[in-house]
Amino acid sequence: MRYAFVWLAAVAVILAAPFRAAFASDLIPQDILDRMKQSDVVILGEFHDNARHHQIQAEAVRALQPKAVVWEMLTAEGAARVNRNLISDEQKLAIELKWEELGWPPLEMYLDIFRAAPDAPLHGALVPRAAAHSAMERGAAVALGADAARYGLTVPLPPEEQAARIADQYAAHCEALPEEMLPQMVEVQRLRDAVLARATIEALADDGAPVVVITGNGHARKDRGIPVYLARRQPGVRVFVLGQSEDGRIDGEFDAVIDSPPAEREDPCKAFE
């Protein structure tokens, strides 16, 4: 009888192991995970080409098992076509999403995020090039359309914030853009933030909470990005924002920041030479 009990206990341990592995995290402190689990929306920032950042995102998604995932990198049409079978085939997934054409880092970096909650509906929030050009030429409000006022895009930014954003765009583009283009780039950023927020609100309405958002740190930040628009549209939504830094380098405000070594990359300013 004693041996039977030991055998049953061993079986229980084996069966329980995958469950524990699915919810354990080696990269995210427990207190941060606990705060994520108390939120309706969890925004996971990143440096796009840092593989460790994507590992951390995948661990968060695996732990949260969200009702939906919003992706900065996917078009709405592409996201709607993704399912468990497609996620299992990297090559087919890349083709279906037109991943290489969109210019993101290798899909391999993001695969674990897709596979961490393979049955969760995906919502794409990628701003089409035509809409981005429209924002540059006529402003974010015109590019977004009917919802512009509800997201605050019809109101100019305060002068100090506008100046700070222009300075950030100047630095981000290696001080190479003509001065007249910088306000246009700010408008594109505002449009992308609003579109990400709109997709998040749609995901909450369609699928429920929690919703996870996969996006760059610039869109995630609490002082300018998606949370600003969410607070305007749905002030009662509980939002947690994770920023991911490289050797302590990150701009903006976040609920928590996890630091990682910098990715190996060529000097991005070479493209402007």
C-alpha cells in the first residue's frame, strides 16, 4: 500500500509539473507578476530587437493567460487570420503576417509570445503607411478620423510637451531629420498611440480582461503613450505598464522596469549617413 501511495504521489508530481512551469517565471519578479494579475490591461514594453525582452514578454503572457493580445506589429487583418495551427508553423505564420515586408526584427524573437497563449484572440494595431503619411501631412486627428476628439487628438499638446517630443524625435533620428519634419513625426507617434489604445479598448469589449499589449517602450510609457489615451476613454480600467531597459537606459514613466543587457546591433545612425 505504501508503494502504491508513493507511485501515486510521483504521478501527481509529474502531472503537476507542466502546470507549475506554465505559471512560473525566472525573469519576472513575483511582486511584478502579482501586480500584473490585478490589472485589466498589461502593457509590455520592449526594445524591438532585444531577444531577452521578448522572453520576458512571453513569460508574462504565459503567466497571465490573457483573454486577448494586442500587437503593435500586426495589421488588423493579419491578426484576425492567426490561429493555433498557424502559430505552430513559423514559415507559414511569417508569410501570412507579411512579417518581413513590415520590417520588424526576425519573427523567431516573437514566436514564444504567440505560443504562450495560442488560443487567445489577437488584435492588430499597426498603423498603415498611408495613414502615417496622412498624419504627417494633415495631422493625427485627420488620420484617425471620427474618433479623434474622443482620444484628444484634436487638442494641441502643451508647448512644453510638444518641445520635449520634438527633441526626442530629433535624437531618435540621429539628429538627421530636417527641422520641419519633426512635428510631423510627433503627429505619427500620437496616431500610433491612439490606434493602440483603440485596439485595446476593442479587445476589452470583445474578449474581456485581462488584455496584454505588445509594443515598444515609447508607446507603453505612462506619461505619453497608450495609458494616457486609455485613461481618457475608460478611466476605470486598471492598467499596469512594464518598461524594459538596456543597462538602465529607458525614457518615460512606468509602473515597473526590468533591465536587460543591450542587444548586439549596428549603429542605427549609419542609415542616416
